[in-house]
Amino acid sequence: MATTTRLLLLLAAAAAAAVAVPCCSGAEEGLAPTTAIIQELRPRQGLSGQLAARAGIKCGSWRLGVETHNVIDWKTVPAECESYVGNYMLGDRYRHDSQVVINEAIAYANSLSLCHNGKEVWVFDVDETSLSNLPYYAKHGFGAKPYNATSFREYVFEGSAPALPETLRLYRRLHVLGVKAVFLTGRTEDQRAVTADNLRRQGYYGWEKLLLKPAAAATGGGPQESAVPFKAGERQKLQDAGYIIVGNIGDQWSDILGAPEGGRTFKLPDPMYYIG
Amino acid sequence: MATTTRLLLLLAAAAAAAVAVPCCSGAEEGLAPTTAIIQELRPRQGLSGQLAARAGIKCGSWRLGVETHNVIDWKTVPAECESYVGNYMLGDRYRHDSQVVINEAIAYANSLSLCHNGKEVWVFDVDETSLSNLPYYAKHGFGAKPYNATSFREYVFEGSAPALPETLRLYRRLHVLGVKAVFLTGRTEDQRAVTADNLRRQGYYGWEKLLLKPAAAATGGGPQESAVPFKAGERQKLQDAGYIIVGNIGDQWSDILGAPEGGRTFKLPDPMYYIG
């Protein structure tokens, strides 16, 4: 069975686990199936093991630098970190790291004094936040190869991206709480239908808005194009229309930087690419 | 030899290494001496090893949540993470993680088009940024025990905190570049003399300003007291006085959040305590 096929099954299994336990507390259920993939990817003994361990420290620090917004404006994952990032994304750690973020987001949402006026919204980014493009990146070096706008666009139009199960858990909790969802994405208007279909098929439903970039942006610079003015501008429009942005979640700092940010922001992990 | 004594020697050795290689590229020199201490702290085999491995994943995700500002308003390190945080702080990882941040900061500083008007400054936090209180926290559960204002104050008045060698490397590079240093700290005015002496003894010299909180704040709520209004307010005063804050570095998000932030901000790791 090809790695990609197993990956899809793995993500599907994880999503199914999230469906069964929509308000789970972040326990470690559903993580075992990744082990076999990790074993394959990680050289564990001998010189290769030592090199991997050394790369692990170096790449782990690089990843922390990325996640904390110290390392910015990078184009590709460092070549020596391709295996490290692959292990991370396919292994338990990515799932655990995401769980911690979502647990905090749900605890925050539960603590809100909501007025239920139909105007309280939570802003969700799409790629690597609501939907996972890991099936694509697993075939393209986990971000270690230069971004290819054409092939990524083809992947998007397949509409096959699985949900990130943790984000789906937050989405469902917010639905119960009466906080409406607004998707705000760097995807372009020409991708509206396929994105909406993809989201629905993965269990997202009943959103208030799906905000995309004008189609003209499809000819732009790909993921390196700055997203802050567009996303902050769209959040400002939401506020101007009377919405109260109680929360905002994304995998890129450009999803959550720039006023108005929202009542509280949450940063999901993503060591595969950078959007400034 | 007591662990604390060895820790002091270790930090001194690391600082000496930084002196010898003031512009090192982030290579892994000077890291070997930590190994013995890590070996002591980390249970490596059997049930204890499995528990440690499991805690490692859980605590690693918690630490990432802290460093990415997803986990906020926490009072103490989770009890099950005391050993993890101790290992992290005493081991190679903390040093490596700090190196990545400082390498980015130096690359950014080197890239600046400076006008050398004597008004270009870089803001440095003090605790866990310029000086390390690891000798204190190593004796107090690495943040797993509640903050004790009295004993920490006694430690500060010893004036014995070692430099964080990576920050000292940035400090020296900025000095060469002609960017002046401003220390901006939650320490209080009554600690001015001991803080200045401690900084000088550790190799910091020639700073433009050392900004502390009014002494009245010494009776306040300790590290949980919000620092954002004070620090952002002091940065605003700097700007109003004609200074250009080209950079800003701290170990807490409250060091770098709040306008004016500075030209670019850098977040050093600190999983031992949280200041909101």
C-alpha cells in the first residue's frame, strides 16, 4: 500500500475518532496507527540514527523558531529537515500539538459570556487549519520542495482534502455554543465551489460566511504572497457589519496578526510552509 | 558537587564559549557538558522510561503551546512536566532553541539600513532574556512550584544571575553595529543597583537605558502581574523621545506584544513561568 494511501486512511480514521468523541479532552486515542509510518521514516540505529538524532535537535529548534514567529520569510523546509518534518506531520506529535491548541480554544470558548445575538463569530482559516493538505505535501517533500502553484491548484480542485480532526472538534463545539463560523482563506473565488464541497464532505456545515480572495489573486505569487492585509481587512469588514469576532484560528501567523485580530487568537502548528 | 553548583559552572562555561566565539553561527560548540546532568535527570529504561517518554510527548506539546502563546495565564508548570522542563532547561535543546532565535535576530540586525544617529535602540528584557535565573529555578522545581516572591527577591539581590550566552552574543553584535541597548524589565527601581551590577559583571556594558518598574510595584502580585501596559508604555515613551526601536527581545509574549512593539520582535524560550 502506498504511503499516501495509508496517510489518507490514517487521516480518515482520525476524523472518524473525532466524530465518535466530539468533545474529547485531548486524551491520546486514535494515535496508534501512525506508529508504523514513523518506523518506516525514521532511521533508528547506527550512523543514520545518529545523524537523524542530530538533525532532530537542529530541525526541532528550527520548527520551534517557525512556530514562535522567530523564523520568518522562509521559502522551503531546510533540505536536511525533510524527514524530520515528515515524521512530525505523520506522527503523534503533530496531532498532540494540535490537541493542546484546540483544548485551549474550547476552554476559552466555553468560558465566554455569549449574548447569542447571531453576530458572534469565530474565524477559521482553511488550509492546514480546517482542511489538511498533508496528502499533497507528503508527495512533495513535506515543504522541502519549492511551492508549485500548478500542482497544488490541481490538488485543491480534487476537493479531497481531509479535515483536521481537532479543528472539526472545535467547530462542532462552537456550533453547540451558538458561535457561528466564518471561513477566511487565501484560496481564490474560483475555488469557492470546490472548497465549500470539500468542507461539507468533511463534516463542516452551517457556516455563516466563506470568504475567499478575488479570483485575480490566483495569478499571484502563491503561498509567499502576504496575507495579512487581506485577512485583517476582511475581519475589519466583519466588524463593520456588526459581527463580534470572539476567536480566530489559523496555522500561519499571517492568519492572526493584524488588527482586528479577534477576541483571542490560536496558532495551529505548520512546519511545511510559510505565508507572510 | 551539588547540581546547582554544576549548573553555575555549566552556564559560566557556556558564557565563556560565547565570549570566545562572539559571532558563532549557531554550531553546537560548548554543549557537551550538559550531558551528565541530563543523564541524571532522565529515566531512560523500563517503566520509568516509558512514563518519561509519554510525559515527553505530553509536556512537549504543552511547551509548544506555551511558546506559541496558545497556552496562557498558567500559574505553574504542570506537576508531571517538572522533570521534562528540568531536562529541557539544562539540556542541549534550550541552548539550541535560543541559538535559532538569536541567529535570526543577528541576521535581521545585520540586514538593517542604519542611519547611526544615536537614536537606534534594541529593547532587551532582563530575566530569562539577558540574565538567567536558572540557578534559582533549578532549586524551585523549574517552575512547577508556586512563585515565591520573597525567595526570588532574595535571589535577585544576590546579583549572581549568569548571562544567557546567546543574548550576550546579540548584544555584542548590536554594539558593533552601533545599535544601543535599552533594558526594559519588570524588576523594580529598588533593584536597579544590583541589576546593573549583575549585568555588568556578566559582560553587558554601555547600555543606553535601564528601565525598571516603580518600586511600589515590588509589593504587587509577582510574576503574574500584567506587564504589557508597563512595557508598551515605556516603549512609547522611548519613541516619543525620538528613539527608533529597531528590535525587541524577551522570553515572555508580554515583552513583545502591545504597540509600539519595535521593528521586529523575538521570543526566546521560557517554559518555567508565565507573565501575562
